[in-house]
Amino acid sequence: MRRRNFIFASLAMLIGIAGRAMAAPAADTPASPRLVSLAPSNTELIYSLGASDMLVAVSDVCDYPPQAKQKPKAGSFVNARLETITRLHPDFVLLVNGQEALATTLKNRKFKVVILKNERLSDISTNLLELGKITGRNERARQLSDKFNSAVRSLSLMIAKTKNRPRLFFCIWPDPLITAGAGSFMHQAATICGGDNIASSVPAAFPRISIERVVTGKPEILIMAHQAREQSFWKKAPWSSTPAAKSNGIYFLPEADKDPLARPGLRILEGLYWLSGIAHPELAPELSRWHRECAKSLTDVQ
């Protein structure tokens, strides 16, 4: 049971499961709306906009920035504490794709729900603008959105000059083996960072995949979940037969609240910097300059 709970929580943290619905806020949105966020990525973006005072509650897994931990808790990724939300009288409950069932439950209780997409990196800037409308932070949202798009574009142009595309594999969880497919923002992140995701032909966002497919894909880089540090499966066959294992190409994501790559917020720029450095260490000086000039100012906005 503990393992199943962790697998689900890990996927919830990624906030990128299938779904496309988005409900626009009403024209009569209050000047200072009361918001409940049940997704970590939404919470981070609200803080980035300087609108944390409007957050009256967050989810159990909203742990960044650290101040978010002090907010009242209104539920998890799949369940809402309806009595708590009712007492808080929110103007909007903020969700992400993958939470459609929860959205239905909330709508049946007459709550106004906004669902934001998290399928591609470009959705981050779109979500900033959407939240800017809701919070009245339109100018701040536009500035952050423009800077984010510019930073991603600048990194893409830098990486595009390289010819080498090391094969990589995201091990979201080993049993069952779950990875980042073509439908996830993490796949797009890998591409921008100059990697060749061996699961790129799988259209789903976070599909199961066979270990045989991993081995035949010959990944040169393995990106492991933080919790895998405590396990030994990746030291044994068939993992040990991969080029990544043979050349010390195994890397571990940090724990959830410090992981900049797994959540689609502005901090993902730090994740792109980290992953680009792994895929293309020869670009270290250029990447450091990009990080200093394009990424750092955005990821410090909290």
C-alpha cells in the first residue's frame, strides 16, 4: 500500500496527466479573489505573481515556496476536504489537467473551478497569464511570461548548435516501470536540453514501459526519482547493462520540494539548466551565462 501511494503521489507531483479542459474566470472576478489551489504548480505560480495573500488554502503536497506549507490544507490531488473549502468561501478552486474527476465533484457543490493545462512547457507562460487575469496581476504575469519564453528560446538556440543528442531515459518509478512519454512536458524539457528521450515514440504523458525497451534503447543518461537512491535495482541486471550504468551516467532528482524539473512552474528553468549540463557538459560556460542572465532572476521571484 505504501508503494502504491508513493507511485500515485509521484505522478501527482508531476501534474501532467492527460486532459485538456480549461474554465475561464467570469467577467465579474473580484479584485482580490479568495483562491484554493489543489496543485503544487498552481501554488508556485500564484507565489511568483506576488498574489499569495489571495491563497486561502492549498493541497497537502503544496510545499514550495516554504511559506506555502503554512497555508490551511484543503485536500489532495484526488480528494477535496469539502467542508473545509465550504467554510473558506473561495471564489475559485484552481486545478490542473488530470483532476477532472475532482473538478466534477467540486462543480456539483457549486464551486467555481479553473483547470489549467500542464502538457507542454509553453503552458507555463499561458497559465501565468490566466492566473494574472484571475488575480489582477496582469502586468506582472505578462512580464514573467515574456521572460520565461525568452529564456526557453535562448536555451533552445544554444543547444540547437550542438550535434550530439545523448539518449536518455526518465525513470519516474521502477516497479511498475513508469517513464515520461511524448505527451509530457518532461519530454519536451529533455528535447530542449539536447537529449533524445528513448520513450519519445510513446504518445502518453507518463506511460508504463518494459525494461526490455529501456535496455534496447541503450540510454546514455538515466534520470532517476529521488527515492531510487535508497534502492539497488539500478545497480543490477538488466539496468547494469545500459551504457548509462557502464559510464556513470545515472543521475537522481532531488527530493520533491527541491526538484525544479518535475513541476511546471518557473523553477523548471533550474531543471533545464541542470539537465542541459548533464547532456552537454561541453557547454558549461555558455550554460552558466544563460543561467545567470536568463534563469536566475525568474526562479528567485518567490
